[in-house]
Amino acid sequence: MSGRWIFCDFDGTIVEEEIFVALLRRFAPVESARTLPEIYALRVSLRDGLRRILETIPSAAWPEMEDFVVRSAHIRAGFAEFAEASRAAGWSLLVVTGGFQAMAELVLAPFRSAISAVHGLEVDRSGPFLHPYSPWESADELVSKPAVYAHYAPEQAICIGDSVTDLALARQCPRVFARDRLAEYLQREQRPWQAFETFFDILPALEAVHAAR
Ligand SMILES: [Mg+2]
């Protein structure tokens, strides 16, 4: 596909909260308490662990989950401006989330015209319990961010994230904006990265690349 693409995480990045994890703890408390520590300790893969947790949540809970997400989400400062500026500078903005695509779409609706695509976990609600699936599934993850990156095959790329689920992507991305745990991992691996607290911090990167062309 090529071109200039921005790969931006959702939980803890566009929104300040870890909404997906909060959703799991709220709607699947027993299985989350059992399986999340196993995932964090790397004894269970994200793919198998998340599937195990999500498949305990009744499909009927979905509307209540949507309410929970909408109530909990706070957009990080500068995102609206960043989305508009990236489009004006010739970048295509992708949101890539390990959480529910539909939930990200709900929160991002006011900004949607400035976003090229939202990729994440899809969910089948036709049975009694949620059934998660994704076209981006790998051996370890339900949503493999490197798989999305490979699909777009960017000529230029900026990656923005905050946690371990962004690490594999950040390792291959030429320009990375990181905060929180992702910044620590990259620091430890001595890879180049830039810090951000708000999306205003990332605006100069768009202008620099734009001016260079
Ligand atoms: Mg995140």
C-alpha cells in the first residue's frame, strides 16, 4: 500500500485510561483475577488469555459495556489537533487497538473523518457469550500490530504507544513516540524513541517530515 502512515494505539495512548483492562475486570472479574496475572507473567499468551476471559462475558452485557466505555474515556489533550494536522501534512492516521474495535469507534466518532481506519478486536455476539476474533490474529496475539504494519507496508511511519503490546511494532518502526512502560522497554533495549505526554508533543514530527519533502 505504501505511503506515510501513523500507527496509533488506543488504550492509554489516545485515551488516558486502560479502558479495555478496566472492562475485563468489571465484566469478567473472576476470570480476569485468575488470568490477567498469568498474562503479565508471560505464562499465558495474550491471545489465549484474552480469549479465555472474554468468552466468560455474556453477549447481553454488551450495551452496558458500551456505556462503561463512553463514561470512562478521556481523550488525551491535542488528539483532535493532531488528527487534523496529520491529514493536512499528508499522513494517514491509523488507530490500532488490542481492545474492541467497536468500542474505539464509539469513542473516536467525533474525530472519525480524520482517521483512515480503526483496526482491533472484533466480536461475535450471536451466541450466549462474547466470541472475539480478528483478521490480525497471530500465534501470540489476537491483534498483532506488526501484522497490520506489514499489511500497509509504509514508506514512512510514525508509531505511537504506551505499553508492551506496542513493543513488537515499535522495534520495527523508524520513528516511535512512547510513554509509560513502552518507553521503559525501549530505553532498556537502547532503541531510539521520543517521549510524549500530549499529542501536541508529536505535532513537530509531522511538520519536520513535511518540510523535508
Ligand atoms: Mg495502550
